[in-house]
Amino acid sequence: MSLRVLDRYVRALRDDLAALEVPQDLGDRFGGYRDRPADFVREQLGASPETYQVEMLEACAENSRVALRSGHGVGKTAILAWVLLWWLLTRPFSRALMLAPSFERQVGAYLLPEVKKWVRRAPDPLPLTVRALSVEVTGYGREWFALGVQASDPALVEGAHAESLCILADEAKALSADVIAALHGTQTDREGDRLYVMASTPGGPSGPFYDAFRKGSGIWRTFHVSAEDSALVSPEWVAERAEEWGRASPLYEARVLGEFPDEAEGTLIRLADLEAAVGRRLEQEDPKTFLGVDCARFGEDKSALAVWCGQQLLGVTTIGKLDTMEVASWVASEINRRQPAQVGIDEIGLGSGVVDRLRQLGHHVAKGINVGRRAEDRPDVHANVRAEIFWKLREGLERGEVSLPDDPQLIAELSAIRYGYTPSGQIRLEEKAETKKRVGHSPDRADAAALGYYFTIGGVDRRLRFFRHRV
């Protein structure tokens, strides 16, 4: 053996010994917390967890699979951050994966900043480096670390293995069955520690996250926390959501109560399809702009205007307590600003006068739609135009062809509408008054969105046969 090779061998041994000394130092500080995550959070992070947070932390030391469903604001992101820090620092050369369907939003904007916050707040400095996509034990790089992963491709997670591996899945309701199967594949090693944690507000009554609570008895340790019962959530916020969304709406059930919404056969649009459409990226070539307008005169109801760019809904705005001329002026201003190809206006009631005034002003793109009239495309299937346009929107959402803005009020309205059948078997929607009675407000935003969407599909000219023109 040459002196050069011998010297290289000695230096490698010295590096290996140095690498072993540091974990021993960390073991002296953190080893005693291996089975005491709640104490770790209190003593090493300086946090004061709620009782239900303590119970979930302790469950992570006793169970290999833990799932939490909750309303907003109860501290589930803090729990995930605490579990990650506890796992890394109490298990030498361990690894963790942070997953979410929307990586930039859930992991990049929420979970990693939460981790960084607790690292910064620790009473004594923690040997951790928080980066844009990872958390590393200082000095060990990718030997001892946590990594954020986009949970949309099973191939990105199925190869993850380590002697001590922790999987943290945020907003797990939107994880596909293929991704869940890949995550289960990371738990197959006979030796070493394994922990798999899912946390989310509930989605629809189906899918792997739902199954963990309904079919996972004996496999998953499950927890449920309602925002109504959490000391971390303002009662004023809960009251505002009840007023805005309605206590009977699926959105309130999911985001406040932490319950899986009751989506029976009569639910028009599934909450899961709506939430999946939020922020969806669509490939569209030269999309046109269309507006949908639902008019209301004074009272509690509001006039709503939806702006579509192709099949992407840019937003819905509302305005209340205006007369016919004032609503027409408001819509005319939006027409001047956005230059839409067509504007669909519900002409029943106030809308009839609004259409007349807009056309008088020269805005011939304004078309009155009588949503109570006989359906145009499939009158044997749909009872009227309103049922037809909403069913088209439902189908677009189911196919993943629609993009929605992050508008909880709109999602609450769309998820609250129900349908039934006429004696002859046609699909009919419940009357707006029925929806209002059940959830506390009229679905004005939803109606405007559906009116605008109907222009974006199948070609505008074909649909003008049942629009009323005035000159």
C-alpha cells in the first residue's frame, strides 16, 4: 500500500470517527426524548401544546400510523412541524419526507416556515439548518435530513427508505390512491423505526384519507378536532364562517367541524372536485373572456359577476342594494374594462331590465338567459336551462377541465346545491329559495359562475338559439 493510499485511508477513518462523535453529543441532549415527544416540544422547543396536541404527539411514539382530521386553525401544521423536529433530533441519521398535493402552498408556504419558526424560538439553539426544500441536521447534509416532496407522482416517493423514516402528509385528503400505495411501500422494511402521519381537513366521503377513519381500525390511530372546540380558534371566526357559509354547508362541515361532508346522491357538485379545481393550471390557446351575471334588487341577496378566461374562473365579485340602472352601470363598467366575447345575464326579474339597458348603451355582447326555460341541448335529461348549465359545470369539474379561484364563499355555494328528478325523470335543481333556507343565503356567486361557464364550452353561436336578443 502506498503512503498516499494509506494517508487517504487514515483520513477517512478520522472522518468516520468524527462523524460518530457528533451524533453521540446529540444523543446526550436529545436521546432521552425518543419516546417522549410532548416533553421534547415543551422543553426543547418552548411550546405549550393543547391537550389534543399532546395526545397526538404521544400517539406518534406509540403507533406507526397516525391520522388527524380537523377544522381550520386548530394547530395541525404545528403538530406536523413538532413531529418532524422530534423525529430528526432523537434518531441519528434518520430521514423524513414532507408531502402535500400542493407542495408550494402546503409545504413551501406553511409547513417549512412553521418548522423554521420553532427552530428560531427554541430556548437553546438547535443543530438544524432549514433550507427552501429541506431541513438538515447541521453538518450532515443529505445523510440526516427531511425533504419536501410534491405528492403528485408515486415515483417521487416510492424509493424512500432509511433505518428511521418518517412520512408527514399534509392535506392528505387530496392524495391519490397510487401515492398512498407508494407511501405504504416505504414502510415495508423489517428493521428500524417507521412513522406515517396524515393530517387534513376532510374532503369527500371517499378515498384513502377517508378510509383511514372509516376502515382503518386497528391500523391507524385516528384523531378528530373541531374548530368549535379548539381554544386556538377564535369564536368570532367560527361565527363568521357560519354566517358566510351556512352551518349546513359541506364547507362548514369540513373546514370548521372537521367532519366528512354528507355528500348524498342529491349533492350536485362534490366538495373534493371543487377543492381540486382551486388553482388548477390549464393549457389554453388564446382563451376568450366571458362574463356571467346574476342580478338581485335590494334585500339580502346580492348581484354577482363572474369573469371567465376560457375555462379558468378568474373571480366572482358581488354588490348589493342597487337598483336596475345601478346594476346595469356596474356591469357596463366591467364590459368596458374586460372586453368580453359574451355576457350571460339571468333575465328573470331584475336581469331583464339590466339586459335592456346594456343593449341600449350599445353593449350587444349582453345576452339575456331565461334559466327557467326548457333545456336546449338535452330537454329529455334536464328540466330547464338552469339544470343544464350547472350540470355542464359539474361535468367539467369532474373531468378536471375547470380552474377555480381560492374563494371559500363560492365553493360553499357550489357544494351546497342539490338536485333531484321530475316525475318524467329529468334532472332538476332545487330552487334558490330552498338552498337559501337550508344554508342561510342565496347561491348568487354560484349562479353567476355557471352562467359564465356555459359560454366557454361547445361554442357560443350554437347556444345563442335560446338567448333573447333585443335591438
